[in-house]
Amino acid sequence: MPVVTISRKGEERVQAGHPWVYRSDVQQVDGAVAGDIVRVEGPRGRPLGFAFFSTRSEIAVRMVAGPGEEPSADFWRTRITAAAAYRESLRFDATAYRVVYGEADRLPSLIVDRYGDHLVVQALSQAVDRALPAITHALVDVLQPAGILARNDPRVRLLEGLEQRVEALYGTVPEAIDVREGAVEYRVDPWRGQKTGLFLDQRENREAALRYARGRALDAFSYNGGFALAIAPRCEHVTAIDISADAVARIRTNAAHNGRANVEAREMNVFDELRELQRTGAQFDTIVLDPPAFAKNKAAVRKALSGYKEINLRAIKLLRPGGVLVTCSCSYNVSESMFVDIVSDAAADARAEVTLVEKRTQGRDHPILLNVPETYYLKCLILRKVA
Ligand code: SAH
């Protein structure tokens, strides 16, 4: 097996429980090529374990096993079985959920989502890409899907020198798959939908929102109507807004399919529409804000914070006393405390008294790996405007 020797700093990082070693901490590479599984050693030859090796990414080494756990022929099957067993144990009332969440399942850079009888995979490093035939074999063996789609179009693949490509790896994968989340049925397009088709990480937050929702509601940044459809049974009327015509068409299809005549979809820019609603004196009992990641990198944090501040300030003003705001940020670069601070500033500027009812994160099928802060990205606050 090829050997990669890393620096003292890299060694300390691995021993502190972080699986990534940056290129600047790689001292020597003996015989490793793109996507190999390598033996990793410290600067004095201490065995640190086994890792995926990349020749292109800044993350040159992704640890997958400790020194006594050399990956054998059934590596993929064993890891996928463990990941699937954990999801099974959660007994979700849903037919769509994440089966493998990268680092948190000791399978860095591999994503596997389940949509009913179909699986959608993403290979986000050279090693996982090279292993796709073995991964496909293991997935078929463990989960017996009707089809497997590779949604290998995320831009991060370019950093690995991998092309963007969407293709069926096994069986057939239709353009419309019907899945269920609690009482809501969705029609999902795994080939073209955002992410792998649905925002699965918000499933439990959609369920939580239902517990508080009532009256006149606004679901801003709705995509295919996830929050709107989840809360509709408790609300008189829900306005779902998205800037994408394709998303709005999905909201309408899903609302009709679920018989939710009280969900109305509008193709608009949320920033403009919140301003307009405020101007006309509109009031709501429930508002959901689930924008895309405003801070895709550290340089974008300042601008992102002002975006979060603006939409939260306007939403708090639009709420009636007693109203509920479900506000989310999926920017990894905006920490939980930064997000709470921004929303607190918004409440102060709105001269509103607001209580924090629940502090939530991504669903349990996307577990946060302690010591790997990058796996904690989604924040979801449920707030109540007291006065
Ligand atoms: N709430 C959804 C996920 C939302 S993803 C769910 O639970 O599934 C973010 C959505 O915001 C995307 O659909 C994107 O099209 C939309 N979007 C991005 N910028 C926007 C803007 N300025 N105004 C309205 N929608 C926007």
C-alpha cells in the first residue's frame, strides 16, 4: 500500500479527531496516485491509519480508519451497512432520507440519499469516484434498490479534477419519484432537482414547524413547498415564495397532489416581496425563512450577515404578536452564535420582544461529527414574537 507522510501539525490534527489533512501538511508521497487508499504516517513514522488520497484537492488526505483497521475487500459494504442500520434505528416516518453523510459515517466525501426504492449518490473526492463500481455493488447488496443515480454535478468535484456528470449507475431511475414525509407526498426529480432532489436536512424542522404553525403563513425560499405543505394543515392560508420558476411549478404540482388548496405559490424575490408586504401593512401569524447559504465562503460572511439581518428584521415586523418565526441559515461560515446574534439585533431593531422557543439543526440522518465543525452547517431557530 502507498504511504503518505504528514507533518507534525497534520499528525496533531488527526490525533485531535479531524479526518482532513491539507496539502501543505503532506511531507512525502510514496507511490500514491489519484484516489488511492493510503497508509498515513507521522513525521517520525508513527502509523496514524488509512486514508483516501487526492492529488488535486487542498484536502489531500481524508482519514477513513485507524492504524489497526486496514480497509479490506468488504470495506464499503461494512461501512454502508452500519450507516443504513443507524437510519433504520431512527424509524423515520418518511420514505426519503440520507443514508450516508460523509465524514459522520466514516465515509468522507460520499453522500447517499434514499428516495423510496431509489438511491442517489454523490462522489465528492477522487477515491470515492474511483470506487463507484465497488460502492454501487455494496449498495445493491445491502439496500437492494430499484436503481442508483450518480448526481455527480456539484462544483466541488472540479476541485478534485473530476468532471460534472449525472448518470444512472444501476437499474433504471425515473424523472419523477413519489416519496412521503409524514403526511406530505412529494414528486421528486432526482436528475434535475436541487441537491439530490429534496432538502432532506430540513425534514425534522418541517415537522417541528407544524407544531407551532397557525393562521396566515408565509414560507419564504420555499423551493418545492416543503415547509408550506408541512404546515398547511394547521394554517388558514400559506403563501410560498421562490425566485425560481421551476421551483414554483413544483410547489403548485405538490400542493395539488396533496389537495392543499390553501397553499398559494408566487415566483418572486423574497427581499423585494418582504419590503412590499411591509409597505402594504400585511401581517402574518407564521413565517418561515429558509434562504440558500448566503455565505459560501469566509469572504462572504459580512455581506451574508447583512442579508440575514434584513430578512429577519422584516419578518419580525410582519409578525402579529404571538406569531412564530422559523428562521434558518445553512451557511457553515455563519456559526450558531453569529446567527443568534444577528437575529437578536433584528428583534431589537424591530422593537419587538422575541423568545427563543427551540434551537434546532440539520436532521438526525445528517449527524454532526464532533471535532469536525464542517459537518455542522444548518441552524434553525424557532422564535415567538411576544409583543
Ligand atoms: N425551504 C426549502 C428549501 C429552500 S432552498 C425546503 O424546505 O425544501 C432555497 C431556495 O431559495 C431555492 O429554491 C432558491 O430558488 C430560492 N431563492 C434563492 N434566492 C432567492 C430570492 N432572493 N428570493 C426568493 N427565492 C430565492
